[in-house]
Amino acid sequence: MRITVHRKAHFNAAHRLFRKEWDDDRNFEVFGKCSNPHYHGHNYELIVSVTGEPDPKTGFVMDLKILKELIYAEVEEALDHKNLNVEVPEFKDLIPTAENIAVVIWNKLRNKIQDGHDLEVTLYETPRNFVSYKGE
């Protein structure tokens, strides 16, 4: 029997979608308002999902208190109230799209999650725009 547990989290961050080698006109053509040279921000909502077999002694797939602490240490501390392009090393040469942010979060958490458990990250950039990544 495999069960999925979920933990929600939240962080605020600014970013700009642009390619350094393109001029502002080309960036605006591709990325629209998200290429604003003065950046813009989002109130990101994050759902981290862990799937596995419950431990026979505890009944937990994963202790949600531990998952909460991992998300805080690995994600919220690293990204909350940051300019992703400027302050987060993973985005030095990586455009901080919702897709890439989700992959970065997944990579930060994957080695902290028990082997044999599956990990999925769902990131809401807005209430209507969200992405999911499960390492595939």
C-alpha cells in the first residue's frame, strides 16, 4: 500500500524572466511583462508530496513535522523575500520560471527524503498558474 502525504508552504519572491544575451525588446516579445527590468514578485504557494509505504511502527509515510522543517530550511529560508535572479545562486544562469523554480526545490529536497519514497513538487505562481515536477 502506497500513500501520498502533502505539506503546503508559502514564500514571496521577486524575479525577472529574461535572457541576458537578448535586448529588452526581444525579452518583452518572449516574456511580456515578466521581463520588466525592475523585476516583479509573486506570493508562491508550494505543495510538497511524498509517496511511500507507511512505516508499520508509526503509520507515517513521513513525519509531517520533519517535512515541515525540511521545507523551511531548504526552501523558505533560501527563497522567501529574495530576488531570485540576484540572491539565489541556482538562478545565476537559470531563468527563474515557475518550471525551473519547481525543479530547484525538488533537487533541494530529494536527497532529504527517504529512498524508496517518491517526491513531487507543485508550485503555484498565481492561483491559476502552477506547475508540478516529480523528477522525470
